[in-house]
Amino acid sequence: MPKQFPLIQTKIVDFFKIQRRPAAVAADPPEGKKRKRKAATALVVSKKKSRKLLPFTPSEDPVRRLTQMASLATALTATGAVFSNDLTYVPGMAPRSANQSALEAGGMQVLPREDAETLSLCKRMMEQGEWPPLLVVFDPVEGFTVEADRHIKDLTIITEYVGDVDYLTNREHDDGDSMMTLLSAAPPSKSLVICPDKRSNIARFINGINNHTPEGRKKQNLKCVRFAIDGECHCLLVANRDISKGERLYYDYNGDEHEYPTHHFV
């Protein structure tokens, strides 16, 4: 069993670089502002009906959120990685200027403005410690894996897949099992991958299905979708159905490419 990260607020805040909110923001809002929040909730419902993406709903209990964050810190520490919630560009690898969605062979879908705002909201919540309701658990067979810590609605943004961005040609002989396609370019020499071995978030620990068996395919409750945002490629993990509390999260590693071997997956 991996060594557990201490359930101490100051250590968790420092590990994830949580931005402390002013007391006025953290306090209960006046009655007028409460009414405005109800209106925002109604807007989320209408967005759901129009198949818009939804922000995650954090657990109300702050102690539970600390437990969720500590579980991710445990997994990152055990695998020698540091937390990052954005794509990173490291000298000697692909520069940010290489991440151009216009290079995608066949074109890349653009994330609608409302959905881009929802993604930004999710990231702002995480910066302030409003964490997605997810636990990283250690399984003796699957290793680190992720489960829902409360009910999650269909079309909820789970996380963005992040890590260091590099050219695929630099990683053709890399034995890492967590690389993700970011850009399938024409020509292929400009294709990019996300490498989460040194900097990553919870996406790295979400497991894939065995897409060669009916039982494996039934496990899938997330979809991995690449979008263009402000001309750059991004990869999002989104719920593709309602997910119950305690259910483990799975998605199809292959998508449309069918290049990743999954025969041995549980």
C-alpha cells in the first residue's frame, strides 16, 4: 500500500497551491445573493436539456474535500509526479506555438463559448479548493484508480487531461502507459501527445476499459473528447451517463484510433 498523504489542511493547501478566498467570499451570502444563485442553478438545468456541458458539483463537507485531495496527493507522490491542472510546455519538448488546432487532420471541433466558460468555472473552483467529488483509491490489480464520491450527472466535466506536451516523434519508443493524443496532425511530424509522468492531475489515474469484451465496454462512463479552445487543442474527460457514488471511472483509451492494446485490461 502506498504511504498516505497527511490529512492536514495546510499541507494539502500547499501541495495543490490552493488560493485562499477572502473571508467575505467564504461567508454565507446575504439573502439577495442567495436568490441569484437559485437562478444560476436553473440556468444549469436548461443547459443540460440543450446538451451543454455541466460543471462538477463539489462535496459540501470541507473535510470530505480534503480527503479527496489527499487521495490524489497520495497517488501523485507515490508516482513521483507533481500536481498541474494545465498543459505544460517544457524546454526541449514541443513549444506552445506547436499546439495549433488548425493542424488537426480532418479538422477539430471547437468548444462552444458556453462550454468553455463552464470549463473555466471548473478550474477556478479547483484553484479555490472546491474539488470535484472524486477519490483516488489503490487496487491491488488495477493500481491507482478513481471512483465517484457522490452522484455525478451525465455531461459533467470531470477534468482536463494535462501534462507535458511533446511531439509524438519524440515518444515513439516511450514505454509510458499514460500518454494521450493531443494533436493528430497532417503532416504526422507535427502531431503532439500529452505526457503526464512528471506533471499531472487526476486524469492520469482514470483507467481504461477492455474494449474487446462486452463486459469491458459496459464499464465505460466517461468519454474523452478533444476540442479546439482559442486555437489550441485540449482534451477533456466528460461523463457520458449518470455515475453513482462509489462507481469507478473508466473511458475508452482508443477512441477512434484503436492503437492502444487493451486485451489485458480487467
